[in-house]
Amino acid sequence: MILKKEKKTPVKGVSTTVVKETICSECGKKRPYSNKTKKLCAVCVKKSQIAKVKERKLVKREKKRLSISQLTKKLDTVFSVYIRLVNSNKHGKVKCFTCDRIDYYKSMQNGHFQSRRFMSTRFHENNCAPQCYACNVGLSGMQYEFGRQLDLKYGNGTADKMVSLSKAVKKFTTDEMLELIEHYKIEVDQLKHEKSIFD
């Protein structure tokens, strides 16, 4: 008795295509892709999402943790470097704003025409210039000469504008401080790159 081979008919809704083995690019395990673009399995996609949420929370916590006084110190540091670098030559040498001394930008200080206690002019670029230690500390900033040099550099009346602006009340928010810190960090990096200063 000869047996006839039965023809196998495809069942509706069931795919007959062979599923290729997929290897996750993150964990290296054989799992179907949940993210085909990055070739990630569902487990690794979930881990990535959890990590992003943790990072966002950490940034928020960091913002809350840093006080305005701490942020002011950070901004003072980066702003001071910016003022000295922006006024330096391609070798990083800078001239004191109120005397003839020339020195490397790191040996100079960021002098203020109107005192740093006035927040409205503390980080104003027209209120600041590089000064040597002798002028800035020893001679208390040489305010009269500083004002005279401001008028010569930016035009008559600049010193008076800085004096009136310093009287305005200014309170920086945490976000404003963080934004300024980031802005001047980028400026400093660009200036160092342009002037080939690597220190």
C-alpha cells in the first residue's frame, strides 16, 4: 500500500518566514530588537530610559543644592578668566588697564571699576578690565584712572553710566547664574583655541 504525502497548507495568520537572530548592541544577548535603529533589546531600552530619568533628577537636585553664593563664586572665576583672556594678545600676555605693566593673563586679576558688591555691574564687561595686583589690591583699584580709561576705550560718559547702573538692584536667579557660567565657559574655550593657549 502506497501512502500519499499530505500537502502542508499554510495556516492563516501564521508567518512562515524565518526570524533572523538579533543580537542587542548593548548587552550582546540574542533578543528581538525593541529599537531597530540603535539595535537595542527591550531590556536595554528600558535601562536607557531609567538612566535618562535619573540624570534629569540629578540635574534638578544639583540646581537646588547650589546656593546663589556658590554659583556667584563659580561665575566670578570663569568671568575673571574671560576678561583677562579677551584682552590678551595671541601669547596670552595682557596689559594692566591702569598702569603699563604687561604680564601673562594668569598673573593678572579681573579689576572692577564699580565694586563687586554691586551685582548689577559685577559681571558687566564694560565695568571690568585686567589689572595687576599692585593696582587692584595695593592701590584699591585706582578708580579715577580706571574711569578715565573706560571713557577712552568705550567713549565719553561710560564711567558715569557704570556708576548709575551700579545703583540699580539686581538679584540673579539660579538659572541665570547657570546660564552665564555656561556662556562664559564656552567663550573661554573659544578664546583659548583662537589664541592657541593650552593651560
